[in-house]
Amino acid sequence: MSKINKNILRGVLLFSYVLIIALVIYAFGAVYSYLNTGADRSKMLHTEVKQIDQYLPEITWQPLTNEGRPIDTQTLTAIENDYLDGWFVKHVAYKTNTTIGIDDYYTESARQNLFNIIAINSENNTTVVGTTLEHHPTLEFFSEDGQLVVLTDHDVIEYKQIFKDNELITEITEKSSYKVTLLLEDGFWRVRHMVKIKSEPYTASQVSQPISTTTINGINYYPQATSWAMFGDNFDADIIGSDFELIQSTGLNNIRVFVPYEDFGKSDVNQHKLEQLITLLDLAETANLKVMVTLFDFYGDYSVLDWTLTQQHAKTIINAIKDHEALAVWDIKNEPNLDFESRGKTLVTAWLAHMIDFVKSQDPNHAVTIGWSNAESATILKEKLDLVSFHYYEDLEALDTTFKALKTKITDKPIVITEYGLSSYIGLWNPFGNSEDDQAEYHKTIQTVFSEHDIQFMSWTLYDFDKIPKEVVGRLPWRQNAQKHFGFIDEKGIRKPSFLFITKKKPSVQH
């Protein structure tokens, strides 16, 4: 071997030795750093409970009169968080028949019962999809060493769907009470015992007092320049106020507006946008208009574990505006029956039924409805609703028969058609569409039907729009362009012939 080759080999060996030493030192330093850093629970746990809001049932502690050591607010909050997180991972475990997260929230003695249930359900191909909606705990005992807590959780409202071979076999709503013991381990409160001491079927109490509503002659509203996006940076009180004055001047008395669930922050409602919603109601009151507020626009999950988050969304908005003079009606959801195929009719209807009860529990003084996409769905949950509403974009010749048939099924509460209209789009993507004169004739005819049957109504919509979000009708150009031209006022701000029939014509005075 030449001298040059020997030198090269020595160099390679020396470099490799230095690299290995450097890697060993780095690894040692990383381990030392980890061992001397406070525990990060988000990395310790197999779940991501602490990362985002995933589970927010209503929880109301009874006044503290516990035996043992007095408890401070910080400790009580830690107990509450870990206790509810324990419920959450149990729900996930029963839904998936896996044990992920159980070790983090239950002591060794408490895990075995959960593991046994999961094993039995797995063997029988059974899953339980559930959540709790309310907790009312009483702290019974807090040990002097601060390591043990005993509480009784009263009137826990539980909802469960039980599936066998992926088929829903039953759904259950219960009110139960639990005796719970928690231990402080590794700085976290883990469930040691959780024993159900009482349980009974639960049905939400119905609001008994009559709810009065004015006759609704109205219109769905978005500002022309910010369709489906009026809150946030686009909010313009001057434009909205001017539009409301225009609407009121036509003889209409109601508007319908939409609160987009995700855009408003879901369970953590954006306070700035909530203030804008209040401003909108102020502007409506100034214009002598009443407002129907649709709470869950662009929401489509409905999963049972999501229910507590939608509760929190509704609670925040309702309690911010329920005493406003302009508020008239709560609309739970726009056209939820369109989600029956993709999400399942049972799941969607169960969420709607719960949300009706929850909204009424927060505000018993305003009417509650659902904006069904057609008359066929309008009888669903009718016994829970204060007024029934549906949308009508079908043949006008069938409206008379459709409405009469619905009236035979709904005899004890008002019926409102909360969307109807006709696009005036004729163009490349629909050369045989309807003209503006056709649109005007449509509105003239439908107002005649409304007058004959004393039908309450809300048309779609005040303006033609330049842009339509893909989430509304998709990307297909023939659907996009048709949706742009339902308004009574065109893109240039000119009133279309249909504007003459935006509401019922007042009878002329005879002299």
C-alpha cells in the first residue's frame, strides 16, 4: 500500500472516530436535558386531549363543603380537567375498542374493568358511541396530603348509540349519578374508582309557555359585496344599515342571517365577530326589522363526540343576544336533511333533537325552527319545534297542493317558507334559462299563492352576487352562475322587475 493511500485511510478512520464521539455526546446531552425538564403532558399522553378543545360538557360544581383539607381553585380546576379528560378517553376507547389513553387517566386497578368491557365488545363486534352533556359534581372529600379526592357526580346526562356489526341497534339517553375516587399520580389526577350509583332514562323537559311570533314577511340577507362572508374584516355597518332601511321600506319586516360555525370559532366563539352580530341586530332594531338567526351554517360533522363543542358554540351566541329586541327566531341549522345521505339520518336527527332542547334550555322565550330544504322533511321533529320552516324551489303549480298537504300534518303551529326564488341567469352555461321578466312573473305568482293561503315567507335573496363560494354550490359553472342571479337587485345596483313583487302588494285605496 502506498504512503498516500495509508494517509487517506488514517484520515477516514480519524474522521469516523470523531463523528462517533460527537454523536455519543449529543445523545447523552439530549437524554440529560430531557431528564431535567418538567414533564410535558401533551407528549406523555397517547391522546391529544390537551392540544385542542375536544370535549366540553356543561359542568356545575355544588358549593364546597367537603371533609378533609380545604381545596383551592387551581387544584379544583386541575381535578375537573383531568376528570373530564378521563371521560373523553373512555368514550374514544368504547368507540374504537382500543385502549389508547386509558393508562394516562385511570389507575392500574381502574383500568381492568375498562379493558374487560373493550374485550367483550371487540369479541361481539359491538361499539358504543357516546358522550356526556352535563355533569353536576359535589366534592365530598379531599385528603390532608392532597393526594386523594372523592366526589359524587350527580345527574350526568349521557347519550349513547350502540352498534352491532356496524349497524345501529339502539340509542339511549340516561341521567345517572356516579361515586368517583381520584388519585394524584405523577402530577395528574387519575380515576381510581368510578361506580354508577343511580341511572334512569332521560327526556329533556319541554318548554310549556306559549311563544308569540310576529307574522314573518321577510328576506334572507347578505351584503352584495360580501356574500357568505359579511363578518370579520368585511363587516360594514354603514352598508348593512342602508340595506336594512331599504328592506324595511318595501314593507318587509324580517331578515334571516347566518352564523358560520367554523368561521365564528366553533366552540371558542370569536368575540369580535360576536360583537359584529350584536351590531347587526342593533341595525335591524333601528330599521324596525326582526331577525331569524341561523346558528350552525356550514356545519356538517354531527359526530356524538362533537356535541359538547356545538353546545358551547350555541351557548355563547345565545346568551350574548337572547335579550335583544330584534331577535325573533332561532334557526338551528340550514338544510340539515341534505346531510342525511352522507352522515346518516339517525345521527343528524339525534343531534338536531338535542340541539333544540339545548337552545330552549338557554332561551325559553324565542321560537325555534329548522330550515328544511323541502316540504317532505318539514314534519321531522315537528313536535319539538315552535314553528315549521322549509324551502321551496320547485314547480309553482305544485305549491298550493304541497302547502295544503303539509297543513293537514301540522295543525298547531305556524309554517314559514324561509327560502324561495328563481334565478334570472341566461348565458353560456344555461342558454334556455329564465329572464328577468320570467323572474318577476314568478314572484308575482308566488305572492298570490302566499296571499291566498296566508303563508309566511322569506325570499332568496336581496342581491345578485358577483362571486359564490364553492362551499355553497360547488365549482360547476352552470350552478355557480345560476346562484349569482336570484336577487331583486342586479350586480350594478339596479332594481330588477321582480323588485315590484318582493312582498305582498297592499290593496289600493278606493275613493
